[in-house]
Amino acid sequence: MGVGHQTAGHRTVPHTADLRIEAWAPTREDCLAEAVRGLVNSFAGVAGRRPRYCASRHMTARPDADLLVAVIDEVIYRLDADGEIPVWVQARPAGDGGIIVFFALVLVAEAEITGAVPKAASLHELRSAPDATGGWSCAVGAPARGSRSGS
């Protein structure tokens, strides 16, 4: 993962019947936003697209791994229900221990679909926690539509 978490980043790793997204950042909120970027980059090209909509969502969940699932599932829900993909995402802490996630969105028709679209966040090998470097890291599986892997 990131060296000392001076910067945020993500990577996608092929995993049995699905995709695994690993992210790291200095803070919990930045790590969750980076996981969303990894998810979007795994199936769509949105670089240079101008957002058409902005939205925010207050989310709470315990433990933090459940918050990661909630954020990933929100992105997938917006994709399925509204045909929207985030081109930009930011998360900030909320006073109740949750987060507020801000999305800048484009329509799916305006994005370049480059891979299999995920259907849900998987609970298998789910992780979101502080790490030994003093930053945060998280990992989540995302089975693609048509795969046999379950949530």
C-alpha cells in the first residue's frame, strides 16, 4: 500500500470471480473516497467528463468496514437506479461519527464503459481500518454482473 500514506491511492486486483479494490489514504474519509475512485476506474472512463449533477449523502455505519460497504453500494445504486457515475468524490467526517459523501456525477451515456459493471460490495475479506503507517487502508470485493460470486 502507500508509503506512510503521504498521498492517497488505489489499485484493483483480479480476484476469484470478481474484482478486489484496495485503497489507502491519510484519513478514513479520504480512504473511502479513494475506494470509490478505484471502483469507478475498474469499469468506466470518466476523466475529463464535466459533471451534470452534484449530490451529497450522509452515511453512518459501524464498524468502519460497514461504512465502506455503504459507500460502495451507494455508487452502485446510483448507477443502477439513476444511470449516474461519479467523476469526482469527496468524503468529510460528520459529527455523529459517520461521513458526508459529496459526488459530482455524469450520466452513464457520457462515460466510456471499459469493463464489467459491479453489482454489489462483497463482505468477503472486507477491511477498513487504521494501519501501521498511521494512515488508513481499506479493501472490498466487487462481483461483476453475471459472476457467480455472492455478496
